[in-house]
Amino acid sequence: MSRWLKSRVSYSNVDFPDRQTVEYFWEVLLTECLLKETRVFTIQRGGPDSELLPSSSTCFNILFLPQYSSKSKLKEKLLLGHL
């Protein structure tokens, strides 16, 4: 899981002195957040239909998904949030 996750992250403006901070980040994320959770993730209603993007709580593996009025709107928001 950690190798898969790390392989999907890109870094921007991370110079040599920052590398230790990045390593700390992975250690904390993997030990405190991801490895303690047995579920993959939970989808939770993120409010009524709106123009807001879905949001998440990564340490708790929760995706807050607004109650969009249509499939096309859901797709638009998910793809926009992915960019």
C-alpha cells in the first residue's frame, strides 16, 4: 500500500533540505493514519447540492460527497477536483 501510494504522488518545490520533512510526512501518514484504518474509505454525505467540490479527511479515510443533483454534475466536480 505505501509503495503504491508513494508512487502516485508528485513533488513540487521540494529541495534537498525538504527531503527529511517529506520522509517525516510519510512516516506519520502511514503509521498514524493509513495503517490503523482497516476500511478502505467511507463515503459520507457532504451537504446538499452545491457548487462545492467533494472534500476529504485523509486521516480518517472519509470522502465527503455533496448530494449533487445529477450524475453529470458529480462527474464534473470529481474531475475538476482531480486536476
